[in-house]
Amino acid sequence: MKKKPLRCRKPAAIDAATLAFLERARVAHLATADAQGRPHGVPICFVCDGRDLFTPLDEKPKQVPAEQLRRVRNLRANPHVAVVVDTYDEDWSRLGWVMLFGIARLLRGGTRHAEALRRLEAKYPQYRAMGLRARRPPIIWIRIERIVRWGAVPSHENETAFHAYPEGQPE
């Protein structure tokens, strides 16, 4: 049986305040699932341009070569992914997260790949130090299709925070 080509829905629009929240975040968590739906999650470094999210298969210590990582095998079998970016505080009124759902692909070259590497080096001094652009690792490119926000996360309606329960927590 021949696979149908995967088509992305129209990319989700990320408002400026939520994009600023994502730009300040240093780590996110990428969730993938294999062909049988078994989940797998890993922390990632990332950049987001307001429509797409990029994360490199960098040279941090790993058990297997980058192309054999479970996240890569999973996205080849099932390109639907989710990324969670959160903020924690002992004052729980300041908790919040953004969840991005999308379709992932591997980039190995081209303009989009080069721009993602440039942005990653600009955000993370560690990538500049390791010469990420010179090494040209594969990049996971996620076309964001849906965004869910909760808690103390900026949104276009309110530049400071969005609260799921503006009157306080439900009883």
C-alpha cells in the first residue's frame, strides 16, 4: 500500500507576546511517537521564528549516531509531534506553558537549514563555541499547526499573562 503524501494544515500564527516567551525559554520538551503510538520525550534546545520551530541533532553526548536517535526514527514513522515550553515558579500563580503541535521533517541543507543554524548560534553561546554552523548537523523542522497556552504565559489579548481561571482556581 502506497503512503499518501503528508500535507500540513495552514501554519498557526503565534502572537508577538507568546513568541517573546518562546524566545526567552532556554529548553523545551519534544514529544514524538512511533508507528504504534508509543510516546517518547526529550529535552531540546530550539528556536522559533513565529511559524516554525527548529531543533538541531547536535553533538551533545548520545548513545547512538544522530540519525539513529529514537526521535528521528519516530518522526520518520510518524511526523506528528508536540513541543512543550514551560515556566515554573514556587508561586504557583506564575506557572505556565505553551504546547505547540505540528509536523516534523529533517533538514540537511538549504536556506531554511542555514537560517536555523544561524538563529541557534545567536540564542545559545554553547552552539557558537562548538561551531554549529560549520558542523552543519541535521535540524528537526517543525511546522506549527496548533498552539495551546495555559497559565502565566503572554497572549495577544493580555501582554502580561493568560490565566485559564481568571477569577482564581476552580473549586
